[in-house]
Amino acid sequence: MNVGLVYDLRSEHLAAGLSEEDAAEFDKEETIEALRLGLESLGFEVEAVGSATSLVAALAKGRRWDLVFNIAEGLYGPGREALVPALLDAWRIPYTFSDPLVMAVCLDKAVCKRLVRDLGLPTPDFALVRSEKDLTGLRLPYPLFAKPVAEGTGKGICAASKANDKKELAAICRVLLKRFKQPVLVEQYLPGREFTVGVIGTGELARPLGVMEVTLSHGAEPGAYSYSNKANFESLVEYLPVEGPVAEEAARLAVDVWRGLACRDGGRVDIRLDAEGRANFLEVNPLAGLNPKISDLPILCSMNGVSYQDLLRMIVQSALERLPMDPDKERAARG
């Protein structure tokens, strides 16, 4: 079975002039190599295609694959993670992970939270700030938390993201609006423990892979899993496996969100407890990092006895389960 690997390589974007922060979501060579070797160990023939631009060029030359393993983040706009899935849909080439609509919805944190709220699932009350004028009519109790509406990897999140009054909120919103050129999501700050839940599968077959608590060490930026904390996680963050009632509640909420948003194949859902200890949805990542050593999902899997190869196998198997395939190719993919 021929698998195309589509990705954004961090070094290429840095060479093109992007800053370290701008390129933070893109993958290192070691991640691409780990994915290639992992997929080959499962019996697949792997072609490293590259970014969306490389994909377009390959498609124009007539290249096709039985399946594309897509981890491309994209470069521009709130729909950037939807670009590769949309291209592959247009060429009717099957691929891993979520479709263009889900990718776009999940990247826009405000749209995503509206849908989660409409599903009847708990998430902190919020408002969208498109300009400083929107702060005038804000009616949310402090403390509040502010972050760019369509970024990942903790970009734009720092100690100042937690605002205790109007003055602090106005200051951080002013910075974020200017810096990221996009609206700011302002939501109630939840003071409780923070977890990330790994989810595998699609629809009714979706299930939790485990729950991992994110705790900040001495010297970390307080109050949030920020860009700086994530970038220096070895010394600033401690990851802990979680079991028992709190983990079960977090896992149930994560799977409900995953199914409700129609996410596919695998990813992460971030959960935080409120002042009463109740689990609330924060964010969903339908295109989670897959570096075997430093990405949250593989770390979580390792804690729960799931090897990197098994994680890749389950992701591909989930894609195969929802895709009509030639019987001979399907048998070969299943080994």
C-alpha cells in the first residue's frame, strides 16, 4: 500500500524567513523520519511528499497514493489546516485525520466553543474581541484568560494572558490584536487542574487512549500551558498519568467533544477543572503533534502502554475503517 506523507518542515519555513514562533507548529526532520520509519515498519511504502505546495506540484504531475498521511499545518488564514484535506478531497485521494470543515472549525476556538456549547457540553463562558471597542460591553467575571482565536502550540499565551481586571485585559488584548492580526478569545479563567486526553478513532469507534495531567514546575510561567512553557517543557512542565473518577470524567467529556465535532482518526482534547472540580472543555487538536519524544500525544500514549508504532497503526486503521478500498489493498494494509 502506497502512503504519501504530507507535512510542513520547520527548517524550510525558517529558511524562508519565518521566525521561530511563526514556525513553532511545523515539524522537525526527526518527526518526519520517525513517521516514515514507523509507517514502513507497518508494511507501507512511504513517499515523503512535503508541504501543500509540493503536494499541488505532485498532483499536477499525476502522482497518486492509496492513502495520504497528512500532518500539514498550513501557513495562512484561519482555514490553513483545511487546505491539504480540501485538495485531497478534490482529487478523491483518501487521507488520515479530519476533513476540511472540521479542521477549520477546530482551529477557530470561538466557533469550536460555540458548537461544543450547543452540544450541551461544559466549556468556560467566553467572548470574541475583534477590537478594543468590544471590551466596553464585556460582561464576564474576572479573572479572564485571553489568547489568539486561531493559533496553536501555546502561541500568544503567557503569564499576562490571565487578566484580573479591565486594565490588564485591555493591555493583553491590545498586544495580541496587534501581534497576531486576528481576534482574541476571552474566556473565564478556570483555576483547577489541567489535562489532555488522547482520543483514537472516528464516530462511535472513538475511544480514549489515556489522560495526562499537565503540571507546571518551579520557574514556569504561572497559570497556563504557555508557548514558553511548551517550548521548554523538559525543565518547566511535568506530565503525569491520571486515573480514577477525575480521569474518567475528563475522558468522557473528551470523547463526547470528539464525536460531537466529527473529528476523525486521532488527536487530543484539552480539559481543565473549574473551581468546583468539574471538567470543562478548552480546546481540541485534530492534528496533534506526532514527534515520538516531545509531542503530547505520543508522551501520553507511552504512559499508557501504547507504543509509537501502535499509535500510527491505530490512526491508519481508523482511516481504513471509514474508507471504501480495494479488497486486496485492504488485506495488505491489515497485514
